[in-house]
Amino acid sequence: MLSELLRCAPVTRSLDEVRQLLAKAKNPPVSIALNQEEILVLNAKRDAYYTVTPRGCSCPASVYFQGPCKHRRKYFPGQKKTREELEAEGEAILDAHHKTPKWLARPPEDGYSLRPTGKWPGGYNGPWVE
């Protein structure tokens, strides 16, 4: 199972590998688009490129945190919903909430109460020293 995930995961490329692709560039660019679904992004130490795809990223943050990392959010933003779609979704959630039955607390029918009825000696509800 893990080997299948690692085989499908994007691979971080070394600066030398990318330099072979960009033999003419003196300063390494921040991002390089290989095709529509694969972008190389320079890391903060400027010694390697992360491979970013719509389904994954080779940066450490994509492994440690749930959800897309900052590289995927920047280069492959998801479709944003319009205000009307968000309001319709909210109304549907509220309607479903109001249609569910509510269980309200009722006093017991047999007269049983959770309130303590016993007393300590002297008529007090507990040991109290003055």
C-alpha cells in the first residue's frame, strides 16, 4: 500500500537536474511549468525544486498536514463558489436542521428525582465545619 502511494507521489528534483533543463538560466526561476499539470517550485533554501501537481506536492508540508499545501493552493486553486451557491448551501443545511426532531428533556413521570433526599446528622446536606 505504501509503495503504491510513494510510486504515485511527486518527486522533489535537485537543482542540478533542473539546471540541465534550464542550461541558459543563471538565476534559478521561482517556478517552472513543465506542462499544465506539473510545475516545479523552488524551495526556500534554494537548493531543490518541489514538484507540484493538482493531486499532490513533494514538499514536507504536504506530508505532515492535511489538505493542500501552500504550493497547491497557489498554483492549482480550486473552483470558488459564488455567493449565491454558498447561500443556497447554507439554506439547505438550515432546512435540514429544522426538520430533524428535537428531543427535549422532560421531568420523570414516576416522580423520581436526582436531587438528594438524605440528610447528614444535624439536618445539613454535607459535612460543614464552622
